Amino acid sequence: MKKKNPKRSSKEKLTPTLWGLWIKHYRAEKGMTAEQLAEKLGLNSASVYHWECGRASPTIHHLVEIAKVFKVEPQRFFDKKAS
């Protein structure tokens, strides 16, 4: 079953929870575990878990690196009109 991209309303702010939903979405789409993503980013898996549950926000640098791993434009994480 294909999962849909998280949707954002035009008034919705970019929050740690929203970034986490995007990260989790793309990770699941690639069939990648949080541990595998963390390894590719040179981090521990707790960082990825914290992002995905909204306890922490990835840095801009990490968002750019995450976009590279998932082969998407970094703009996907910043543009409220991205889908």
C-alpha cells in the first residue's frame, strides 16, 4: 500500500513534529530503518527517533543531508506547498 505524503495547510508552521513526519514518510518510502538513516548521517539512532516524534528538530545541515539520502530537493522540507 502506497503511503501519501504528509499534507500541510498554507497556514501550518514548520515544526519539529512536521519535519519528523516528513522524515518518517521518506524513510518508510525507501524501506529504511531509523538506524540505517542515522548511520548514513553519521548520527546515533536516538537523534532520528527524536526528530520523528517531535522531541527535537534537525539542523538545516541535517535536513539538507537527509534530502540527499532520500534523493529529494531540500526545498521539500521548507516549502509549505511541497507535497
